[in-house]
Amino acid sequence: MISRRQVRIKVMQALYSYFQNKDKELEVAKKKLITSTNKIHELYIYLFFLLSLLRKRALKKNEQTKLKHIFVEQDLVQHLNFLKNNLISLLFENKELNKLMRSYDLEEEKKLISLLFDELSNLSFYKSYSLIKEPSFSDEKKFLIQLFDRLIASNIKVHHHLEVLHINWADDVSVANFFVLKKIKSLKQETILKEKFTPLFKNKDDKEFSTKLFVKTILNDNDYTSLIVEKVKNWESDRIALIDLILMKMAITEFLFFNQIPVKVSLNEYIDISKEYSTPKSKVFINGILDKLLLDFKKNNRIKKIGRGLV
């Protein structure tokens, strides 16, 4: 589920915290990294939980409308297609998803769901969907995508709520939103009940990549600092932005210790990450220093890559 780019960002954030913290217990820091990364999956499941609560709220609203006895026809049909949506019904019958959602507390979400539901009833796509006489599976999927994308993914109320529940979730919400939408788009009617919502990592190699990158960067920190300072004219190491230092050190770790990752891939990844997380000039600075270091590494035969074209 989580990509190598997202793993690198998580490691960067963990290294930033580690180097800023006076308590530099490596094992403790490694456990924090693993916990922080796992939070992405927890958030991913939580967002599905919100969708399930919205449907329950629609069911409750319909029951309340029927009990009033005094209503107009529109009151009865407004949420009918939402409740009859077969894709949504099957999705929340998925045993694995239901098991994963059990850890979340309905009581904590009542106010948020009430606010979201009030918004939902007034959204144009919701009104349009409620008027379709016999929605197809394609209609149902399109509706669920719009429901998540327009009501939850970019909703400021949801973001504020996430910050209260878990501060790290605010940083991870864009990643989790992406994976929820990706999952919904991939759903097929005949296999929804068997869909898997784990694991976080695509394979064992991706999982090990995270901790190895973190640990190797820390263990070689002093050596990397010396290598970088040698290539930086008229600059002291303490004048280089910490994020830039960390990104360069992570790149060096990949150059020297990950023999199946092409040098070009590592170089491009860290330059791209710097565009988002560091200063406007960082990409040029990082690229220049890493290019100089790569020349030395190749000259001294320090880069050992496996496979044609990896160097």
C-alpha cells in the first residue's frame, strides 16, 4: 500500500526528530518510526469507518422520518439510494474491514458525523444521485468516490478532528486519502467481500527498507557529515539546513547500502522530496553535492549495485 517515496518521507521525519532530540536511543527511535508509519494504515481504516458512520446516520434519518408520519415524498427518497447502494453494503460486510474498524469508538465521532451529514444532504452530487431510479454499479462507485472525495478528503472539519485524535494524522491524511480513493476505484462487485485491507507494505523488502534506511543513516552520520562538508565550499555544517543534511545522508545510505536501488532513482527521489520539504534552492544544492560525492564513490569503487544499468 505505502510507496517507497512515502517511506522515505516517514524516515526523513523520524531522522529530523531524532537529530533534534537530546535523547538519542536508537532502538527507541526505531520503534517510534515503526509506530509513526503504522499510523498511516490506522488512518486509512479510520476514513472507511467515517464512511460507514455516514451510512448509519442516513439509516437513522430515514427511520426518524418514517416515525414522524408527517412528511413529503422527498423526505423519504432523499437517502434511499445511499441506503440501497449495493457497493457500499458489500463493502461494509467485508469481514476484514469490519474487524479493523472495531477499534474505533462511535461516541467520539457523533458530533463530526452529524456535521458531515448536514453538509451531505445539501451537496449537488448527492441530490443528483438520489434522483437516479435504478443506479448501476458504475453509478454506485462514482457516488462513493464523490462522497469520500468531496465530503471527507478535503473537509476542514475532518482535518481538525484528526488533529485532536492523533497529531500525526494531520501529516498523513493526504496519503491515506489517496489510498482510500485508490481502493474504492479498484473495487469489483464480485470480489468486494474478499478484498484485503492489509498489509501496509507491499512486501517484506519494503518493510525492511524503512528501518534499514533509518538505522544505517544514523550509524554513519559522522562519516556522512565529513563527506558533505568536504564538498561544501565556504559553508560550515551548522549553516546547512538540517532537512537538506538529512536528505543527503539518506541518499548516501541508498548509494552505499542498497545494492538493488539504481543511483538515479535515489538521486531523483531526494531532489523531489526537497522541493516539498525544504527551501526553493535546496534541490540545486542537494543535487550539486550528491553529484560530487557520486563521482568520488564511483572512482573509489564504493558503489556496489546488482543488475545491469543500476549504476
